[in-house]
Amino acid sequence: MKRDPKAETQYELFSSLAEQWEQWVDCLRFQPARQATVASQDGRVASIRTMTIPSYTATDEQVEEIKRESIARYGIPYAEAERNVQETLVADAQVLSPDPIVPPYEVVAV
């Protein structure tokens, strides 16, 4: 990244790699509300802006009713969900490495 010279007799200055990284990190960290920088699978990067969401108008009773209907239609018991997560972690671990996998919620003494 070029910077303007500090005096008329100086050449353009280039930022160090570390300074360029810091500028990029700051650009990502301090984005305005509802704005995001995303990368696609092919490596292209784009800046996007999300839609404005209208104010929340549902009552607590309506939210609870939707939760009950969703659980009845799509939910599975907690034990079954936990077993599915364990099976997925084990399958992924066998593909990636032969080392034993530690579930993310298990505390391991070092």
C-alpha cells in the first residue's frame, strides 16, 4: 500500500506487511452495522449490506407457540441429538486423523 510522501523530495512510501495486515484487520473489525465482508468458495471477496429488519412485534405467547409447533414438527430428543453430534465428530475424526477426538464440551486436564 502506498502512502503519500511526507515532503516534496521523498518518494512514495510503502506500508510494511504488518501494517497492511493491521489496516485490513481494522477494516474488518470496525465495519458499520449491517455490513459484512464475505468470501466465496472460489476466493472472491465482496462487501455486502444486510436488509433492514422491521421491529419485533410478536408477543411472548406467539413466540412460545411457534417454538412448541417447531419442536413438535422438527425436534428430536436431546439424547438423540447428542448421539448424532458424537457420531459426526467420530466420523470426521476418522477421516482427518487417526488421533482420538475430544468432544468440544469435555474438559481435559493437561
